[in-house]
Amino acid sequence: MPKIDRDAVLHVATLSRLALSEDELQLFQDQLSRIIEYFDKLDPIDTAHVQPLSHPMGIRNVFRQDAVGASAPRQDALSNAPAKTDEAYKVPVVVDPS
């Protein structure tokens, strides 16, 4: 019995904006169910004395100073734009003006 039902796969596909065929739905349902089953195998492991780990390496944030530098000339910055005015990129309206 799959642990992930068809509705859950459809929900994730909708959130991901994916159109899946019936064969793909079944494939992903099976694959996601196997992944969950694998995690179930890890449940019996005692992790009470294991420290939480966010990364296996001892990484720390490396910050640099913010420094004002020279910008590219406007015409160079706009040179590869698919649509532009004399001063800026031209993009479609994404906010309802009303």
C-alpha cells in the first residue's frame, strides 16, 4: 500500500505547476512512497545523544565589507536586454493597476 496517495502527488504537482500524465502520477506516487518507507527504516535508530547538524563541514558565514565600486555603463548593462527604453529594462506589467 503506497504511503503517498494520488491526491498528495496531484497537490505537489499543482504547487510545482507540473502537468502529469496518469503514468507519471503512478510513477511519482511509487517513488515518493519508497522514499518515505526508507525514512521509516531510520526510525528505530537511537539519536538521543546525537547533536543536531546543519552541515557536515565546519562552515561559518564569511562576510566582506560593503564597498562602493564603479558600475557598468548603462548602455553596456542594457545591451543584451530583449526589450528596453533609453534608460531601463522594459518588462511586462505584473501588478494589477486598479
